[in-house]
Amino acid sequence: MKIVVCAKQVPDSDAQLKVDSGQKWIVETGINFEINPYDRYALEEALKIKDAGDAEVLAVSIGPDRAGQALKTCLATGADRAIHLKDEAFLGGDPWSNATALAAAIKPESPDLILCGLQSDDDTLAQTAVLLAEFLGVPHTTGAMKIEMKDAGLRVERELEGDRREVVELPLPALVTVQTGINEPRYASIKGIMACLLYT
């Protein structure tokens, strides 16, 4: 099984943000960036499936040079490979353009499962993943709080308003966005950190 995890790099949640002079982005000087918290849960879910059987985990990210650090973290935590989509044309991309770029990189990999965070902390649009599913032509569901492998597909419990749950069954290949709290994300191991030093 091949699992793709989309991992976006976002400003640290404690960062003091200021809008830049172009009024289109933030001043990046002096702030830290991290993996989008929702995507950390997606990565952990992929690693749990890998731990339970034979699976390869591929992390994919769009962003400038600094986004490579997010991929290094994914590799150090247990991902097997990483793809960094790095081009000035991607800077400031909206969900449609980001999903288009991600689909072009992911489709040749023919993954069985794509896992994404429900949304990103910086724009909270929650649109890129569902557009990606459409561009890849695979079924999807959102807000997963539990994912179980079942026969040739998935059983997903998704979170609804009012603390309710909905159960959805999907055939593979499929895309699922995960909610925070679905699991307890692990930390990178020393062995993983040393191994990913070779990543450039």
C-alpha cells in the first residue's frame, strides 16, 4: 500500500504576525514555521497504518526552500520519501492552483490513500484537499476521527456538528482529511533525525 500525506508549512501558532508592505502576505523575518498541526495528525494516521502492515508513506509539500524543513520532519518521524514542489509560480497559490500542482505530482505515484489535514492554520479554507480528490478522480470524505482498513476499502467515522458522528465507507484509492484529536502524533526519533540529514 502507498499512502501520500500532504504536509503544509505554516507560521508557528505563537508567532506575532505582521502584514508585509505588499499587503498580500506576512513579514517572515523573525518568525518560526512548523508543519500545519492538522497535517501532523494526518502523518500519524499514515504511520499507524504503516506500523500495522506493509505500507510506504510519501510526504508531499508545496512551498519555498523553508518548506523543506517540514518534509525533513516528516522523514524523521517515519515517512519513507518526500516530494518538495518548489517554484516561485506556487507562491501565494489559492486552493485551486495548489490542488492542481499537488495532483500533478501525486497522480504518477498511484497512491492507494491520500491523507490531508482538515484545513490549514493559516488560511482555514479547507478546500485544497477536496479539490485534490476531484482532480485525482477518487472518492473522499472529511473530518475523520477514526479510520479503519476494511476489505479493499476504508471505514471512516467523521465528525459532525453537535458532537455527532457519521460513518462512511470508501473504496480505495481514496482521500481522507483528518480532524485534530484522531490520534496522538509521535515525535521524530534520533535515528530518524540522523537519517534525514541526508535529505536535500
